[in-house]
Amino acid sequence: MFKQFKVRLAVIFGILIAIALSGAVLAVLLTTSNQVERTLQRELTVSERLFRELMDSRAEQLRRAAEVLTDDFGFKRAVATEDRDTIVSALVNHGDRIGTDLIALQNPDGQEIASTHNLDLKQLISGEQGGKALLVSEGQLYQVVTVPVTAPNLIAWATLGFEVNNTLTEQLKELANADITLWLEQPSLLLASSLPASLREGFAQALSSEQQGYDGWLQQSGLALQETTLTTVGGDVVHVSLTTSRAEAMRQFDELLVQILLIGAIALVITLIVALFVAKTISTPVALLSQAASKLKSGDYSPTNLQSRKDEFGQLADTFESMRSAIALRERKVRFQATHDQLTELPNRRELQRLLNEKLGDSASSGWLLLINIRNFRRLNDSVGQRMGDDVLKQLAGRLLSGCQSNDILARFGGDEFALVTEGETESRIARRLEDLSVRLNVPFVVGGSQFELKFNCGAVQFPNHATELDSLIRRAQVSVKHAKEHNQFNAFYQEGFDEAHLRRLAIVEQLPKAIARGSFTLVAQPKVRATDGRTVAAEMLIRWHDEQLGWVGPDEFIPLAEQSGMITEITHWVVEQAEQWVNQLRTFEDDIKLSINISAVDLINDKLANDLVALSQRNMQRYLILEVTESALMNEPEKSIACLKMLSELGYEISIDDYGTGYSSLSQIRRLPINELKIDRAFIQYLMTQPDDQSIVRSTIQLAHELNLRVVAEGVEDEASWHWLLANHCDVLQGYYFSKPISFEELHLRLLKEKEHA
Amino acid sequence: MIKQLALSLIMIVFSATSWADTQTIRVLDKNGNPVNNAVILINKSVLASPHGAQDNVIIDQVDKQFVPKVSSIQEGSTVVFPNSDNIRHHVYSFSKAKPFELKLYSDQERPKVTFDKPGVVTLGCNIHDDMIGYVVINNALQGFVSDASGKVSIEFNDAVSKQSQAITLRVWHPWMGDDLNAGELIELKMPIKNSDIKLDVAPPAPKKEEKSRLEKRFNRLGA
């Protein structure tokens, strides 16, 4: 509820003040109510005394007035006439003069001469009250004085009485400062009261009511009481009740209370203001810290604007500030690590992609992406260890950097690949820079005292000319690298079609696994003929692939891809199966025919082919098959490959070295192989008749092969002159378009049949 | 006493009808109400039959009041106070024209007082404060007292009536105090066309003339 600190503080202060105030108010209330009671009692006592004094002084006044009357000579003369009517008229006249309410005249013996009321007159002159007394007649209270009438002897007693009525009590109230009520004890009767009419009635009822009694009524009416009694001439007891309103007395204290509450309210308001102010001095720096913290949270590590204070908040702010700078430093480090390669401290692939994306997004920007790939770096790593490899990479990064311009971006794009982005260069300048780079990189790397010569391939792509999308830009750069690698060049600029060829390769890799099942592969065979008479002695089985989407796909295209993907195993298996079928059909009429099967390097280190051929040999198929292997196929894992060949040779299969002369072929190595045939690559045969160099190579190769007891096959024989030259030089078998293009099984079958007929 | 009064009245009527010009004047207060007990003072020379001093002017005491309340007499007249009440009265005067005292007397005594100086005499009773009466004493002038309807009849002599001259009157009332000179002078043109005399006086606020409580109390007990 009270989430905010300042509100909470204000509430706490407020509650404290309220508690203190309530205590004060309670104390005041207790004290005042006691005080009021005491004050009331004291005032009423004073009022009672005043009442008595007022009654006494009034009696004195009455007595004097009565004496003035009785001293009047005319009055005396009237009394002396003993004529009652005259006396009465004189009494009335004089009584009216002083406003008396009761007159009685009696002779010295006490007998009535004239009286306004029925009175027991003898009591009046008993003199015990000194001529001043109260009497009750007809339910009315009178204050009476009895004075002698002398002429000069006592001739009569004159008694004058004055009503003690509501009007009088009201006058007395003004002086005594308390309500005065006079009531007769027996019978209970209200005689006079200064109380307001309603209270007066209530008082009268309370007197006549036996149960409630007037004490209860007083309590109920909120009146404080002081009571005294007076006795009348006739012995009646008259009670004098002096009352005053408690509420009236409380009123001044109510004012006090209101004042206290007012002061309390003001104190409360001031407290709240002070509390809010105090809270603000606390909450403002806290809020600033909080803001700074959320700024930090949102990743903004810029310096904060926290005020420098000398208090705890200042310390907190300082601590916060140093924490912020530490975090900012760490953040920078983390960001650097996230975007840079740890080894070379160059931007990493992701960072490069981000930067490239920025440049591609900026239509005004144009430039080049160069990818520099280290050839066979893995092999280096494997042979000298990663630490040295890392050393090489660092040196390489240094060399690349030294060739960079100020706003070039050099990044480590992959384990053995660097990327260089440079802007606003022409192709010729890039070519010159690449030349320069090539020179730099040709210098051997010195690591751990040894020198290493490394080969590099570099692809160059221009943006946005060659690509506007990041992915295609990078892919085209990689394709260019690959192109360079395939063509054994240091660099290759991207050209139209590079990427399409690449994409076709991807499609081939994708379709390859399905080709066998779909029956997309077909086999043809190119006859291999005896040089002496041109008779077909064997045929090289060649695979053809027609794909619905890709069209004709040459073996040059898909065989390397099949080797990379491992699919070659399946393909070779299929070829071997087909070969067996062919053999089984052909040998029904020609038992000497042999079929050559091209064996991939992958097949040699894979048990699958070996198993197949072992199985075939059990069906005595070895004498019909020649396994053609390229020299380079033996380079990957020479030991295992050679072991495999030996095993197959021992089974009785003939082994042929294909494409001889293109690789690092050496007859010394061939000598170690269990081979039966050497196929001179078509590159030496094609232009045999015009190239004397080729002739000498072929001649010497044939001679050497024969020395090693190898059968020599010439590929790519395309004219009769070549045939004659090869025959003259003792080449054993010929293969080429001059004799036959690759033909279907049916054609081969027919050809063999025809040859048999002519024989 | 009643016979004497009747006789004197008859005498006035007779004289008016025989050879005089009788005019009736009405006295009004400032509100236009008839004024009782106003005294019109008029020079004897214009009167048909002016009075001389009289011996038996009667001021009675009836029900604790002087009757008549205002009397006009000529200098040297004697007034009789007969007391028709059954209680005694103690009539007195402190007026300069005639201070006197008639100590408590009953209906038996009929005391007399001769007024031998002109002026106003205020009468009181020592034991009945409400009893007040006035006696206006003249010599050269003669006074006429207005009745309850404010009317006064005056017989003027022929000379006055025929010459049609203006005469001057002085009108006095007890409300004006006990100096006759305080009375208003009125010019009256003869013959009188408009008989109303309007005085610049108004009656004082009437006292509550309820009967004394004490008297009622005594009366309660019976006589």
C-alpha cells in the first residue's frame, strides 16, 4: 500500500504525532472533567451563599418598606379609625405603593383586623424569626415581614408578604449565577424556579414521581446541584436547589479541546511536510541511483550524473560509479570477445557478417570482399601441433594486416580462412594488391626454428556488383576460392557462372543418392583393342547419368562429388553388379573378353568393394575384370590402398593404372604395386603425331613398362597414324574414338559377335 | 344635593333660552377626538350672564373619585366635599391658590372650603393615591368645562353676537399642567361657523386602571 518510502515515513510520523496528541487530549479531558466538577461545586457553593445573602437583604428591604408604611401618619390614622373598610382601602393603597403581594393586619392580641390570605396569624408575631420569615399559602411561597403599628402605643401588627415566584428566582439567578428552584418537601411541590419552562416542568414531574426522584432527573438533564433548606413560619421545609448546566461549564473546556485539536492538526500538517521533505532528501538520491541502475540495466554504460555528496548517499554513488565503470570495462571486454577472434584479435566471422551487412545496406557503399584460405592447413596442424599452427595464424594475421589500408577490415573468417573487406577499389588495383599479397605470403613462415611454406587460395568478390545479399556475397567469395584452388591459382576473381556451377554441384550432391534407385545411371563401354589387329580384347565400363532436372551429368562432375559424399561406394557396387551381369552374358560366346571398372580411391580404403570382389571371385569372375585405379587415388592412404590392391591381385584380378602421367607418377612407386597394366593418359596420345615430346615420353614409357612386364594401353587414339605409330612402338592395347566411342551393351555384344564371325 | 344640582342646571338653561345667543363649541385633541374636562376660559364681558362667587359648589367623592373631576368656580366661591363613599377620605391640596387639608371625614361631615385666590388647585386623598381632582378659580374670566362629548355651551351677549367681532378664548386641560397660562389661546370669529376647537394636546397613555389585586384579595374575604 505505502510503496513509496516518503509516504511510509510520513505515515509513521503522522501516527506518532497522532498518538502523542490523543494522549494529550485524553489527559486534558480527564483533568478538565474533574476540574469542571470541582469548579461547578465551588460555584454552586458561592451561589448558595449569594442566594442566602440576597434573601436576607431582600427581607431587610421589605422590613424597611413595611416600616415606611406603618410609620405613615395617614395609615396610622386610618388604623386608628377602627373602620375596617377605611383600613382595607388604606392597606390596599399603601400595599400597592410598595407592591406587596400579601397583607395582614392584626390587633396587638393577634386577632385579625384584615388579611389578604387565610393565615395562622399568631405564628407571625411569635417573633422568633425577628420579623422576617417565609410562609407558604395556597401553594405560593411568600417572604413576609411583620412590623408593629404604634400610635404611639402598639395598636396593631402589620404583616407584608412578597411572593417568591419565578420572576424573583430569575432575578436572583442573574445575581447568584445559578438556577434557583424552590420546592416544598411535604407535599412535594415546585414553588418557584428560574429554570426554563421545559426544565421547570420536568423538575415538577420528577418531584411528584416516586420512582425516578429528582436526583436521577438532574443527572439526566446534565445539571449539577447544590441544595439547602429553609423552614417556613408554619414549619414547612422548603428546599432550595441551586443548579447549573454541566454542558455550560464544559463549554470553555470544549473550546480548549478544539484549540488542542487545532494545534494538533497544524502539528500534523507540519510534521507531514517535514517528513515529506526529509523523505525527499533521502528518496531523491535513491531515485537518482535507481535511474542510474536502470540505465545500466538497459545496457547504457555511459558515466552517470550522480551528484557528488559527502554523506552516505555520496559514498553509495561513488561505489555505484566504480561498479559501473568496472561493468562497462567488462562489458567492453565481453563484447570484444564476442565479436573478435581470441587468437588473432581480429573481428570474427559474425562481426564481419554484421559489418558487411551494414555496408550492403548502405547503397552508397561499394568495395571488395577477399577470402584468403590456407591450403591444407589442417595437415599442417596435424603434423606440427596446434600451438605452432596458432603461431602461423598469428603471423599470417600480422602479414595480412600490414598489407591493409586504414579503413580496410580484416577478419578471421574461419579456422584457416581470413576475410578482407576494402572499399572503393578498382579491379586492377585489387589485382595489384593480390599480387603484392601473394609475394608477402610466399615468404616461408618460421615457427619453432622450422620454416613452413604455405599455399593460399584467394577469392575476390565485388559488392554490390557481384552480390547484394550477404549470403550470396560470401558464397560467391567461397566459390571463387574454390575455383582458385581447383585451378591451382593464388587468386580468382568471381565470374558469372561460378556460382551456378557451384549450385549445380549442390544439386548433384542432392540428387546423387536417389539416382541408383531411380535407375538414372546407365553403363556404356569403350572397347579396348589389340594394337596388332584392332580386335576387341576388353572394354572400359563408363557410367552415364541422365537426371530429369539436371540433364546429362558427366562423370567428371559427379564422381568427385560422389567421392566426397561417400556415395561412390554405392555407385561402384552398382557398377560391379552390372559388370558381372555383362560378363555373364558375354562369356556365353566370348570367354576372352575383359571389362575394366574404374575404382575410386575411396573404394580402396573401404571394405565394401573388397567384400564384393571377394564374393565375385568365388563365382570365378576375377579373370573377366580389370580394376582401373588412378595414381592419385593411392596417395590418400597409400598403405591401406596398396594392401587392398595386393589382396585383389592375389585373388586374380588384374590391376590397371589409369591416367598415367598426369600425377606425380613415378615408375619406382609403380614397381611396388601389384599391377598388370598401365594406361597412358590421353593428354600424351591426343596430339601424338604433332608433338615430338609426347612421342618420346610415350616411347620411353612403353619401354619402361615393358621392362616391368606391364601391358601398356594408350587412351584417346583418334587417328590411324597414331595407331601405326603406337603399333610401331609396341604399345599393346589401344582405346579411342578411332576404334569406337563408348557403346551400349547391345552394341558391344554385336561388335563382339561380328569380330568372332570375321575371325 | 341632587336637587341643588338640578336647580342650577335649570337656571342655566333658562337664562340661555330667555335672552341670550347660545353657542356650542366642541373641543378636540390633536387626533380629532372629543376632549372631556377641558376648561374654556372666556372674558366675562362677552357673556350674556356672567357668574359671580357661589357658596355651594359641590365636589363629591364617589367610588374613590372626585365628581366632577374638574370644577370651574369664580374667586371667593365655597366648595362642599360631601363624600358619597362608605369609606373615609383625607382630601388635601398643596396648590398655592389654596393649600388645605380635610382630615379623614365620613359622609356625615360635608366639610367646606372657600377658594379666594385665582389659579388651579389640585385635589388629592392621603389614603387613596388614585383620587385626583382640579378646581379652576377665576375672577375676570369665567370657565366652562367640556362634557364627555367635548361640548361646551356658552351664552354670548347681544353686543358680541351682533358686532360680529373676534373674541379670544383660552383653553386649558389638566394634561397641560397646573398653570392656566399654559392653556392655548384661540381666536374665535363671531358668529361661530365652525364650532370645533382643535387643541395641540393628546391624552397621555391611559394607565391600566385594573382593580388592585390586594383589594380583590380583601374583597375575597368579604366585608
